[in-house]
Amino acid sequence: MSQRIIKVGICGLGRIGRLGHIPELGALPTQYQIVTVADTTPERLLDLPEPARNARTYNSLEEMLQDSEVEMVTIATRHPDHVPMAIKILEANKIAVVEKPVATSVPEMELLRQAAEGHPHQLFFRHNRRFEPAFHKIRQLLQTGLIGQVQYIKLHRSVGFCRRNDWMTMPEFYGGLLTNWGPHLIDQALQLLDSPVKNVWADVRRVVSIGAGDDLFKILLTAENGRLADIEVSGCNALPGREVEIIGNRGTLVSENCNDGKIRVRYLEPDCATKKLQPHPENPPLAYGNFDEKLAFVDASYECPKDLPSIWSTYYDEIVNGVPCPIRFDQAAEVVRITQEVFRISGFQPSTDK
């Protein structure tokens, strides 16, 4: 029996549609076929990459939805379009794949929930950073208990020092780094916290961006299990540091750059038992540390996997094989809730003085 191939339409041929959705779907020819594309800018319908070279072209989502061959539509348009378009796709009884940010607010996410109720296995969210090889390897290492009980999780990214001025910096399009990169790292943090969030602290600001949206934010999430996630993204850091640091009570895990394929860990030797000691009030030796015990450490480096399944394969497995996609609605909704809460707590007000 031949394998089912899902016929896909891509709505939006900007950077993420052209450089993300098209090649990713094109890499899975036994699962997906791009049969249509749509964009409101006619020039973007020209010179399409090979996987979409033979696709029929449309000027709107509405035109695309009239195409009876289309089974799935991926949304790669501007942020405020995401939920209205997803609802239209579901109402046309087709499968919707929604780019991040999934929604611009909690009430909007609730509208999407209501629209999806009668369409099981037809709504999916592209939280693709959960499928990064580095993130996969980090979760695997943490599950071994290598660094003990996780206490602190640092997730930082820098997009360079850039006075950005496109629509993604404009609040009227729900732009800024918090809505652009925030969903990626908030989703990762929620997975690593492995417990509901009980407290949110945030600071959001604009430093060098030409647009009025934010280009620097810091979020601290405290989970019910005591873990702390420190999320920071910057568009104004000319000397960025490590992208991941995770501290446990027996060691530390770091990734200098999540794209270099390497994870470094320094942890206490498994047979190194810490003594039961008491602090004492005498003056310490003229050096820093504990001189009543000597700890032995292991320094290790791990390679990230290179053959992970695509996020699109997880959608396929649910649609065709009934295997639930790991990105659930309630998880995507929590990312939206925290994003909204970060804006509220920070009191960020877009500025136009630069």
C-alpha cells in the first residue's frame, strides 16, 4: 500500500515561508507535497524554490481555500493574521499549521480553541525550536541526572546589534523581539521547568531598534518545583555570551552556541559523596572554598544528534497514524499567556523617539 501524501498550501512567502516552510516540507516528499502557495505581493510568487516550483499560485488565503486539492495550509504571514487565518482554514475543514506567535492575546487564543473543538487533529503549532538538536540533547542529559537536581536554567539568544526597521519592529503588527523570539525560548523553558509556572518577572525595553517594538527583554519564570528559568533575548548586544547554562546541585551544563552541535558538562564524579558538614565561625584560610572536603569532577563533551525527526513528521504522525503531536494546545496557550503577562508586568510602552 502506498504511503499517504498530504497536499499542502503555504500562505505567506516572506522569509519564514520561503526559507523555512518550503524547504522543510520539500525534505519530506513521501509525506507532503506543496501544491499551492499564496501571497498578497505578486513578486513573491515568482522564482519559487524547487519544492514549490510547480505549485499553483494565489493572491489570498481565500482563493487558496477554494482549491479542492489542498488538505493542509501553513500560515507564514504577519503575526495578527495567524488566528483569523487559522479559524478560516478550520472552517473550510482543512488542517492548519500556525506559525509563532500563535496568538496575540489570551482571548484570541480562546477563539482559536473554540474553532478547533469540532476539528480534531486539524490544528498544529510550529514551535520548531523544541526540535533543535541541542535542545533534544540537553533534555536527554538532564533526564540522566548527570548534574543532579536542576535549579537554574538560562536560555539566552542574541540576533546581533541591529537597528532593525522592518514590520516586525512595529507594535501595530505585534512586532518586537518578545513576540518574535520569545515564543521559542518560553516554550523551551516550559519544557525544561517540567512544572507549572507560579511566578513571572519581566523587563522589556527598546534600545537601538528603529521600529517602536522591543529589542531587549529579560524574563524570570519560577516553577512550582522550585526551578528558575532565566530567558533573555537581545537585538542590541554586540558581545553575546553562552546561549544555554543549566545549573544543578551536582554540576553544570552549557552550550556556547546551539548551532555548533556540542554540549559541555562539568559534574561531580558519580561516586563522589559529599560529607555531612557544619559551618564554623572561625576565620577561613586566605583562599576561597571548603577545606574540609575535596570534590572530584568529570569534564565531558557531547555531540548533538544529526538525524532527529522533523516537526512536520510529528504532525504527519498524528494526522495519518493517530500518534499525538508532542506540541499540545494547552502548551501553546501557556506560551501565549506568559507572553501577555510579560508585557503586562514590564509595562513596556513602544517608543518612537529614535
